[in-house]
Amino acid sequence: MLIKCPHCGTRPVEEFTFNGDASIQRPTSNDPATMDQWFDYVYLRDNPKGRFDEYAHHSSGCRAWLVVTRDTQTHEIFNVVTARDYAKKRVAS
Amino acid sequence: MTGFRLDKGGLIDRKAPLYFTFDGRAFTGFAGDTLASALISNDVHLMGRSFKYHRPRGVISAGSSEPNALVELREGARKEANTRATMIELHDGLVAKSQNHWPSLEFDIGALNSLASAMFVAGFYYKTFMWPKSFWEKIYEPIIRKAAGLGNASKEADPDKYEKAYAHCDLLVVGSGPAGLIAALMAARSGARIILADESSTLGGSLLNENEEIGGMSGHAWAIGVIGELGSKSNVTLMPRTTIFGWYDDNIFGAVERVNDHVLEPSPYEPRQRYWRIMAKRAVMATGAEERPIVFGGNDVPGVMTAGALRTYANRYAAAAGKSVVVFTNNNSGYRTARDMNAHGVHVEVIIDSRKEPNVDAGGVPVIRGGAIVNVRGGKRVSGVELADHRMIPCDAVAMSGGWSPIVNLMCHRGAKPKWDERIAGFVPPDVGDRFVAAGSAAGRMLLSECLADGARAGTLKGKTPAIPKCRDEAFAVTPLWWVKESTGKAFVDYQNDSTAKDLPLAAQEGYRDIELAKRYTTAGMATDQGKLGNVNAIAILAEATGRTMDQVGTTTFRPYYTPVSFGAIAGPFVGHHFQPVRKTPLHDWADELGAVFVETGLWMRSSWFPQAGEDWLASASREVLATRERVGLCDVSTLGKIDVQGKDAAEFLNRLYCNTFSTLDVGKARYGLMLREDGIVFDDGTTSRLAADHFLMTTTTANAARVMSHMEFCHQAHWPELDVQYVSVTEQWAQMAIAGPKARATLQKIVDKVTLDDTGFPYLAAKEISILGGMTARLFRISFSGEHAYELAVPADYGNLVARSIMQAGEEFGITPYGIEALSIMRIEKGHVAGGELNGTTTAGDLGLGKMMSSKKDYIGRMMAAREGLTDKNRQCVVGIRPFDAADKIRAGSHILKKEDAPSMAADQGYISSVAWSPMLNMWLGLALLSNGRERHGEVVKIFDGVRKIHMFGVICDPMQYDRENKKLHA
Amino acid sequence: MPDNFQRVSPLADIAIQGRFGADHGAPGVTLSVRHPVLIATVIARKGKAKALADALKSWRGATVQWAGAEQYFLLDKPFDEVRKKLEGLASCSDQSHGRVIIRIEGPKVRQVLCKGTPVDLHESGFEIGKSALTQMAHVGVHLTRVGRDAFELSVFRGFSESFWEWLTEKAEEFGYQVI
């Protein structure tokens, strides 16, 4: 599989390490009442068939964290953005 | 013709004789021969024994699909089993042996299996080795293991080198027959970057084997012209001897280049094989088609081969497989063999055509229409054939053609299934998009002109497809005949695994109707050749037995590798010394000079102890501890991760990463920090210093350095991109050494410039840039892992050895001693400092006695989860000190702790010992343990159970800090 | 602060000058160690990426190599000067001792490097002056094309000996010289 790093260009998958679902967001509150949100954030993951936003670290390249949107069935990659831009967009929306 | 070598023709070099041995007998062949063609030209057809029945076998094919002629190639460390004689390029001094027989190829006891073949039907293993259960280990398994496998691998280490490489191209062309050559040519002329790969030693594909004409010249001459043009272009890479074995996501192809399999020994500077990953923008599969055998009695007797192989041996290698040939065919291509053999002066007895009304030029050879062979006479060599009408025709070779199967494998490696095409009676490749297209006979085009047109189209990356050269086509027609049911002898579907025609209906009858199940039940298609020749026949027989069409039965799953790939190629250069890179510290030479023994920690080589004459590791480490605690010691700590953290928000960033607070740290000071994972478990620890308001130097444990860096990158980029913070690893920039002991200050004072190292000039936890040795920039930290009055000094790495030697010199008058990580580990256990054994991915800050570090004034990674019930339970295992009740006893790490009256059981388990050391200060073994509710149990006598040695002793729980409990020495 | 101590390269005893490997006439590649060298990591402070890029572009005598998002290796300038010049624009860290730069050049340079990196180094897409962060033989490598057939490979100091062994072994079949 090839991933087009926004900084480095097209690189093979073995240069990347993965860290699961990027669509979930770290809760911001430390209020004990939000504990359920925290449990979900730390432990609960979907395993979708089809389109999936996934954290990928270009660990053998520029070391940027990316969000790769791919089809989990066909491995077709639709989009790659930096985790930074992904996070900013999430805050904006 | 003298013997079986034709006098004229072929692509062999008669002026270059080559000498080789097979089963100890000496033979001669020529440059250009394969082992198979050389043996055939010497009238050797018996090349091996089959797997199950040990039947005599000869070659069936002339290429990589060969199931029978598998030999042990070379001797000694370079011996390679199950090598296809049809793919071995003959070279001087070649040594090969046949395999799977005892005591000899000619007389093999195992052939008795054939007499008992009623037993060896499909599913034999499943049916026979079922019961009694107790027989498995002692009887069945040894029998199966002895019977399994064909050749023997060498037991010596492979002396040759292998390597890996990457390639990139606009167009990869797989196969160099007519379609592949013209595709490569068209693309190359457009200036695109082309790779043309072929598994054969010589490019040209079928044009090397056949008598055809292209553009008014022989096909071979045309190929030479095209290859010459391709070879002259800088945008073309020709890769003969290269098998493209797999197609992967995003058009990445795997390939093995056999760089030096065709010589006796590779040059000392070259690899034997090279494993390629080829990233192709587009690719053309021009892999050709495979001729199928027909399933009839005795279709495995040496001398029976595919019609195409028989004429390839004659046309390309000038080797006649017999003096009197019978052709058995269900399609037109068998006639080509008859005509070519006639032209070579080899007598063709008759063409037996299963079709009633074939319309082909037989070149004067008599044709039996609607005929079929029911049995082949002969054991180790064909002596004749019997027909369905009981006629007996004497001959010494049989050429069979059951039709052609496009070689679709690569295109099916990512899950797409091929489709059945009635017109050619073969499976044709699926449509997988325009980045990978099939061309030529691989796409089911059976005429030469179609192949050329198809190839030219596939190779035209832009613009109009140019005209193709003229050629003469031979009409192609086939009427399937899969299995001659009247066969009297054994009729093989899968030669290598000895699956016969009768096995498939039996599998269906027993319920294994699915092709994937039938394959596994009969083992058809499961041998090293993966059923390249037999699979379509198996599908057809199963289809007939179950009343289904070919498409309904379908194929089994195609997977890489197309042909076997050696483990050497897969491992590449990363074996032995090169298994992983070695990382050396800047003080390596200094430590080496002093006789250090190094230990691998991760990739690092760390000085472990510095033995003097006669010392073992414990004696050495104990002496180093005593010297450090009594005088002064010097230790290389360069491997600790060092990360420069800068920016306006650097302090805020650290506040969020560590459970304790760093924004309050003064410039010029260091603080111990503890990082948690988001689930509340301890992640890493280390000392972080503030060098300026917006500049921190973080240290991590050696083991977690890379993980901490990734974690920081993730937290910053994914969670808090708004922070103005920059960080980079500076681990390698600094040589760092710990100087510890009562004389550390006096030693260091001799080399530092200007600064006075007293408690006002350089107090505990001071961290400052200083200068040493009259002008060298350095960083000095007053921190201690040993519990002694200690410093860590960092200097630019290129100066590391120089500075370490200078410190040794400065400390000489105080009796300075180098110490390694064994001594360091002993001292930290004496002081109760936690390390890897306790920071083990299960412990919380509270478990480690560091709960008070967790700030309640800020958010940080792990804060919320650390607060949950299960992680704050008072009965959790927490760190305690432990020592033997009887000071003479030796406690061991990993031992379990029980209440003193309890017998060992899971239920009674109270915890375990995580770290142990012999303390030269206390003269006994002592350790750290994780014990349930441990902090409340200091003074308790417990039982220590060593489950490995099945022994137990008693121990006493105590405070983790067992030496200098008042920290007097630290602050001295 | 400038100092007058002898810098010792970790490859001092390893990169021995001479001609090695196969002898097919002229060496396929020539290797040399750039030492001593001045290297700083500079990373743009927040919102200063453009200003940093401009400042670097106009700095005479500095060699600037891309090293990741908003991040560069700046060569050939003393660290104190780098820090002063880029104050407020970038966070700077001295790496002069932390990295080892190996120069490799010659007609077979791409054939050697393709045994390690998946990066396509064909001149059509990888021009002179371009850098890439990649991995070769399990070692992180910062690679820069410095000429048509010349590259600089920058690795962590601690891996330099292992990397040198690997690299020279991969060059053996073409014949190489060390200068």
C-alpha cells in the first residue's frame, strides 16, 4: 500500500505506524461526571467496514501524524491530511 | 542426429560444452541448456520420484510450472532442495541429485505404496490417522513427518548474500514474449520509464521456443532486434532471471532476481538473489499461457510431456525427447509439435486427436480422429501407448496437449477471480482496472497477430497505437477433453501430489464439493507448483462430477508467491551481524579501552561491567558499587533519551504530558517527571531541566526514548495543535556521563571552569550550561540515580571519549572507577528507585509510591483514568522492598509472594519480586517487589515461592529504600 | 562558543581510504565522510514558517536542507550564530555532533541507494537540492541530492558505523573508493 504523505510524497506503508480511529476526540473536561466519555475515548472503538479515518504516523519519514481516510475493504485511499489540520478542522466545525 | 542431441538448430552454443553430474554420473551439455534439456539430450528422462506413490517421473514441462523434475541442486551449504530442473541454467561443475527415493532413484522401496494405492485415496490421512488418539504422538506423527517433504535442505548456514531493493517505473511489463516485447517497445519509444522482467535467463518468451515469423524474419530474430533497441535506451531496465511473484495494493509488485543462481558460486561482491519491490504506475501482464496435460492412464510415465515442452526442447535446446513420438491432443497446437519434430528429422508416429473432425495440416503425419490414449506402456520410460480401441502403438515419447490456460495468477492476487472463456476453454483474467492490464495469450488471445496488437495497445501510454509488424497466424481451435475415463492406468491430475482423476469424484461424493475443500481433501494443487498444470483439469473433473459449469465451480484462491521464493531472499541482508543495526554511544571507545563488557539494550551497546582479571560479572559489579559508594565512579549514561523542548508554550506542553507540574520549575533547575498513559498507567519517567524560560531539556528512559517522542508528536499534533512548542531529539548530540560518589565533587571541580561546585554555587538539582577543560561547552546536572552525591555531565559527542579520559585522570587521585549498568542497577535497587521491572505497563503512580506527584490543578494525559476505582484500590500491588529472612538465602526476580502460612496457589498469590540484586553494601540479596497492599505490610514475614525451581523460603517486607535511608550521602 | 578541541568522528577508524569491492575499472561510487560539520535543527515557531523560510533563503553561506514540516537542517554556520540570527523565528538545536554525514557519488549511486530507500531518486522527480527523510537498513536517513550523481546521507551518530558497514557492502558489487 502507498500513502501520499503531504510532506514527503508517496511512500510505502512500511514507513508508517498506525494508531486507530481518528474521528474520536479526547474529552476536555476533568469533571468526574464525564467519566463515561473518558471510558469511551480510551477503550471504545468501532471496527467499520468501508470508509475509515485512521491516524498514521510517518515514523520512518518526516514524523508527522497524519489522518488517512481509506476503505478498510479495498484499501483504496481517499484522502490524507495532517493530524494538525484534521484537529483544527474539527475545532472549526 | 547422434543420440538425442539434434545436429543443427537451437539456441545452445555447441562450442561451449559444460560438464555436470546427475546422481553422481557425469554428463555433458552446452551453454544455453537447462539441466532438464541437457539430461534429455543425454537420454535421461527419469529425474525423480513422485511424492505419494514414489512413481518414476520425468519432465512434463519446459518452464517454471514443472511439477516432477525437482532435484537437489548443489552440495554442502549451498544445497537447495526441490529445484526445478527446467529452470536450472546449466553451468560447468553443476551437481544435482534426484530426491524422494530410497535406496536409489532406479530402485525405490517407497514405490510399494503404489501397490497399496487403494489405501492412499483422497482423504487418506484424515481417515487413517483419526484414532486411537494415543497413537498420534508416538506413531502417526513420526510416520507422517518421515514421509512428508521431497528433497533435503542443507543443514549448514547459507554462505551467500541476499539483498533487497526498490524500483520505480511508469510501466512494468511482466513477460517478454511477443506481447510483452512489443508493449515494452511502444512504451519505451514514448520515453516512459520501463521495466521488462522475465523469469527466464533469456528474454523472448515463446519466441525462443517456437518457429514463427514476424515482420519477414524469424520470431527469434525479431525478438533480438527489439531487445537490442530496448537495451540501448536509458529509460529501460531489462530484468531477465526475474520472477514477478506477486501483485500488491497500489500496483506494487514483488520480484526475485536470481542474480547468481546460474553460476557455481556467486562473486564475493554479489548477492545470490535480490528481492525487489517494484512500484509501477502501470503494468502489463504478458505472462503467456500454460499448456495443460490431458488426464489419461500413465500420463506421468517419463517421456510423456506437454506438446509445447517437447517442441521447446527440440527448437530451443536441440534436444529430442524421443526418436518416435506420439502426439495426443484436443486442439490444434499438438499439430505444431508434429510438424516441428518432423522438420527436425524426428519421427512422429501418429497424431491422436480426440476431436472427431479436426481441420488442421498434419504435415503428412497420420491422424487418428476421435481417439484417446487409455494407458501408457513403460515404467521408467515410455515404450508405447494403448488406445481406447485396444490398439497398441510403440513409441518412446508422448506429446500431449489439453489446451491452454492463460497465466492469470498475478491479476488474481488481490482477490479478483478469473472468468471461464468457452471459446478458448480457459480461465481469462478479471478486469482489475487500467493500471494493470493483461495482454497476449495471458489475456486469452491465442493468435500471434492478436498478441502483438494487444501488446502494442497495452504499451501505448499516450496517442494512437502504432501499426504492428506482419506475421502468420495459425488458427486455434479446441474441444475440451479433460479425462479419458476409459483409462486403465492411473491418470494423474496433480503430478507432484499424486492426485488422480478418481480422487475428485470421491471428494465430491464425500461432500467436498466446493473447490477450496476438494483441493484440500485431494491435495490437488497444494504442492510446490501450486497446481499450475493440474488445477483446471481438477476443476473440470469436479464440475462434471457435480453437474456444474466451470464458472460455477470456479478457481481456488490465487496467492503470492507465483513460484517458490527462498527464505534467503525474504530475509535479505538482515541476518547474523546485520540482523539489526547496532547503536554505539559516544563513550564506546573509552569503555572499550577499559575492558568493558557490552550488553545490547534495544539497539544500544551499553557498557555493562568493567571486569578486572579473574572477576566474573558479579564480582566486577560489586567492586564497582563499593568503589562508587566509597570514592567515586564514572558511568556512561548517554543512551538516555534527550529531547529539546522549546517554544512559548513549552512549559504548558510539559504540564500536559507529565502528571506533575513543570511550569513552576526555575530556570537552571532539574525536576523528576512522571508520564502516564491515557489509561492512567505509568508510561515513562526521567529528569527534565529548564535551560531557559522557553527551553527545556527532557530526558527519557533508554527503552522508551522513541515511544516518548512519538507520544509527544501525537499529543501536540492531534490534541493540542494550538500550542507553540517545538521539540527534537538531541540524544545523539551529547555524550553524557554520571559522576557519583563522595569524591564526585572533588573530581569534577578539577575540570570545570570558573564554577564552584558547592551547595550554593551548584546545589542539588541544579542544571546549567557550563564550560570545562578551559573552554568546552558542557551541561552539568546535579542529579543522582545511585543515591550518592552525583552529577551528570553532558558534552558534545565528538568530545565524549576525550572528556571521559580527562575525568578518569582527574579522579585518579581519588581512586575513580568506571562502572557499568549492572552496578548502576544494584545501586538503584539498594535505593529503591523504580526502573523497567516496576515501570512494566501495569503499575500506576500510586503503585510506585509516587502518587503524590499527580497534580490535581491541571489536565494531563492519564489524569482521569488514573482516578478510577480499580487503579486506586488499596489492595493493589505496590512497590515494597524485600529481603530474605535468612540473610544467607538467595531471592530471585519473578518469585511469587505468599502469606507465610499459605501454600502456593493462584488464589493465595500476593505479588511477585520485580527486581533483585546482590547488595555489596548490605552483604545480602535484596529486591523490590510488587505486593498487594504492600505499604501497610512493612515488617511482615512472607513466603517467597520460586515456581521455576519449586523451592520456597521466607522473606521480610520493608521500605523500598534499603540503603542510606536518610539520603545523607545524596546531600553530602 | 568556539572551542579548540579535536573533534573525533565516530567513523575515524572505520572509513578507511582506499579502493574496495569489485574491480570493473572506475569505481561505481566514491564515499567520504563530511567531518567536522556544523548542523543545527531549526523548527519554525508558531506562525513563523514563512518568515523563517524567507530568512533562510537570504542567508549567504548557509546550507539549508528541508527536514520535515516547517523544519530544516542548517549547515555550515556556528550554532551561536544560528540561534542569534533566527531568534523569535525558530527553535534551534545544535546537532553538529549528533549526526554523521556521508557523501556518496558516482555513476552507480542510485543503484546503491535503491537497495535501502523506497524513495524514487530518479532525477525527473528528485532534483538537486531536494531532501527526503527515509529509512535505509532500519536506520533513519536524511538524504539530500547534492549533484546529478551525488547524495549526502545524514544519520544519527550512534548508527553511523552500522550504516557505513551496510552501505559499503551494498556498493561492493560496483566497486567503491573511500576518500
